[in-house]
Amino acid sequence: MYQDLKEALLQKRSVSLLGHKTSVALESPFWNVLEEAAKDQGVSLSQLIRDIDGGRKGSLSSALRLYALKYVQENNLLLRT
């Protein structure tokens, strides 16, 4: 159960992948983790998303969530909002 229902709301962001604009909808805690991961790697969030997109097998939103989960697990972090 969510403590804060705002965390459960999807936030859409536009990204450009292979020259095509698309939008991705994720919950804010996932965006926060992805932003932190990008910062830690010294790349932009857009570049991180392009990198994840290049290796995905399923949907982009699922790939981003799974990447964020793996990042949190590997760095022993808690999801923060």
C-alpha cells in the first residue's frame, strides 16, 4: 500500500530515441532513481534512457523500472521520493 498516493501517479516525460520523440510514463520514485543513476554515471537522464532502450527486450517503461530496481538493489538504496 502506498503511503502517499502521489507516488502512485504516473508522470509522463518526453524523450528522443533514434530521432523519434516518444513519451514514457513512470511513477515519481522510479524517475528519482533513474535521475540519481544518471548523475552517478555522469550522463544525462536522456542518455541513460537511450542506453537502456538499446538493450531492452520488452516495453521501455518496464525496462526503466527494472533498471531502477537493479540500481537500488546493487547500491543498497531505498526508493526515495
